[in-house]
Amino acid sequence: DMRLQQFIPIFDKKRVFAFQLVVSGSDATNGGRVPFYVHPTLGGGQTLRSERDYRFRDTHMLLMNAEYRWEAFSALDMALFTDWGKVAPKFSDLNFSILEHAYGIGFRVVAAQNVIFRLDIATGGSAGIRYMFKFNRIF
């Protein structure tokens, strides 16, 4: 598994571009098979926000998130986001063609730089418009 994150402040620390790249895989040796419930997944409030939880599953996964975050006022941060990803049976199939995607807007209630809860409204996938209520940051 590999996770890379980059945060780029704009003018001040109240506006930030946030980027994340995740590559994950599971392989077995000697002809064995990895149980499906150990495979990486895409979908839900932590990965591909336009799809239901665990919508896509295979032995390898590629995920990219990008957000523009800003402080709307003292207790509310907002974010415009896009998520892109895919799953594949072989690592060599993880490329940038035919990616599942999501985009939307997020609202984060914050106190002392900690997210109390967040509401993300996403679309772009087969599930239509999705609303996710979570108690953590996306990344």
C-alpha cells in the first residue's frame, strides 16, 4: 500500500489545495488466492464519494482525490472535490484510462482544527446524487 498526500496553502492557511494518491494491492504466492474481503475497495465516504460503500473491489486499486478547501466562517469549512479511481485484477492494469469518478461539495463543522462532522454531496457515478454524513476528515 502507498499513500501520498500534498497540501498547498493559497495566500493564507484558510485556503488549501489538498491532493491524495493511493495505490493498494493484495497478492498471494504459489497459486494461492487472497480472500475477497481483503481486497482493496472503492466507493463510499472515504474513497469514491459518488458510489455506495465497497462498490468496486479487486486485487489492486488506484485512487486520486483533489480538494479545494476554504474557511467559510469560524466553525464551518467547505470543500469542492473530485475523486478518481479504479480497481483491477493485475497491477499492470492500473492506469489512467477509464477511471470511475466523483465530484461535489463538502461542508465540515470544525472546532480547534478538528472536524466534528462533515456532509459531502457527490455525484458523477451510477448512484446519482449521494449524501454522506461522516465524523472524520476524508484525508
